[in-house]
Amino acid sequence: MVNDYSDIPKDPQFEALTKDLGKPSLEQPYTVSWDTLAAIDMARYLDSVGAKQRVSFDVTRDLSPMVLEQANVITLGTHQTLQPLHDYLQAMNFTLSQSELRVTNAHPAKGEQTSYEIIRKSRDREVRPSIISILPGRAPGLKVLLMQSRDTGALVALISSSAGSNSIEEMWRKNGSPKYFEMVTYTEVENNRALRTWPVAMHVFTAQAPANSM
């Protein structure tokens, strides 16, 4: 699978197509529609809590690595679109697979599952796994809020609603109120419309901020 312009030479079939059709050009402004809508919802929420003047938006792949040393960062996307934060993803216990089919639990605690799979309830309804993490930035006091999901809007709704934030806080307290953590969530979806989202597992994140992400 080619998800980055620079990866074209790594795929023989794609590379062969360029010989017949010509080399493709890079289109920078592209964003995933669901992530764009989730960013709008996040902006509305931050406006409502008085943070409007302290928020700016950018495309993850265009950001300078210096941003992790200068500001708190909120980033959202899928396994593929979050590759600029690859070193953070590699340091985490929970991993969202390609195509967002499952979350793998590298070191399950007692009673935890080794993976959290999509649960098919009917032809139109399923439950999908995602990840929310609070990770260290690269300067004292800075943090990275990382939301990995096919349904990033559902994660924004979870953290911005009273019921959702209370469910996160309850699990956070049960796990010792860690400064940094990673959490698996489930979202029940019907006809691609999110119905509800809830946390199912949490691990403390103890690694240092990676030096090479972005």
C-alpha cells in the first residue's frame, strides 16, 4: 500500500504504472473528510471553553518537529495518516492496525484482551476499536493528545461531552491518575453513524518523548 508520495518506488506495481502513465505529482492540500469534520468539532469545543485564541491548525506532515518543543499538540487520524508520529506510535503498548480492524495489546494486564477486534452486530451495525493517548511533548509541561481512529469525530465527541469525559476520568482514576496514558475505546456505529463511544482499557505511558517524530 502506498500512502506517502515518497513510497512510490517501494511498490513495484505502482512504479510500473508510472512508466506507462507518467510520474504523478504531489497534491498537498488533501485531508480525510472525517478527520476534517472532527477537527471542526474540536475547534468548536475549544472555542466553547475559551481556548480560541491559543489554537492553530496545520497538516501533520507539514509541521516542523519544533512544534513538539513549543506547544501542546492535538493530532488525529488513522494508522497511515499518523505516520509522521511513527516513533510515538512505536513506543506505545496499544497499536491500531492498518484499515483500523483491531487494536493490538502488546503487554496485556491481568484480565485484558490481547487484541480488541471489530465486533459485527449486523449488516449495518458494528463496534470499532480506537485509541486515545496523552503523551509527553518534547519540552517540560507540554503534551500530545493523539487520537487514532477511523471515526475520529466519535473520539472528539467522547472527550468533549460530560458523560464521555466522566467515563474517561473514572478509568483514569482507577489506573492511578497517570500523567501520561494510552486508552482503547470502542465506538458503536450504525450505517457509518457513531451512536456511542466508551473506554475499555488503559495503560500508563512511561516512555520518553521520541526525538525523531515529525
